[in-house]
Amino acid sequence: MLNIVNTPKPPYYAVIFTSLKTDEDNGYKKMSEKMAELVSEQEGFLGFESVRDELGITVSYWRDEESIKKWKSNLEHQKAQKSGKEIWYKRYKIRIAKVERDYEF
């Protein structure tokens, strides 16, 4: 289901994960669903938007940098990160940005 996340009034943070996936699934879909469920339980998590074609882009929104750090250090998330590096991704890049303004139509 496509959805635009309702975020609070800025400032808040965005983590932009851009990736090129390998051709095989190798458990990717199952882990992706598990991470979506787990991240939604994290303190400071505001939501995410994600699309995947050849290039995948997921933007997650966070209340503050501390919440992002806690998610990065989550043990289940670390297992997924390790599998991503070893199995699922040809290449990826992560960017962290402070959102100072947003507009809606």
C-alpha cells in the first residue's frame, strides 16, 4: 500500500536508504517485513516511505538523532544489516538529514 507519512511539524530527521539489490531473494522479503514491523515499535520512529524497482529508496522519519542511533544498534536490525552487506545488496548508501521545512499538497 502506498502512503505518504504524516510527520510532525519540523524539525525531525530523515534517514534515506538507497540500494541496488542482488537478483536473488534469499530471505530478503521476509526480513524486510520483519524489520518494518520491528521499526514501528521503536521509540522516536515516525514512519517510513519505500519504493523498489531496480533502485530501492526507503526514507524513514525520526523524532531525533538519538532514536536513529538506538535503531542502528538494535540487535535484530544489526543481523539484517549484516545479511544486507553479505547477501542482499550490490551497493547501498545511507544519508541522514535534518528536516527543517516540509510542504504538503
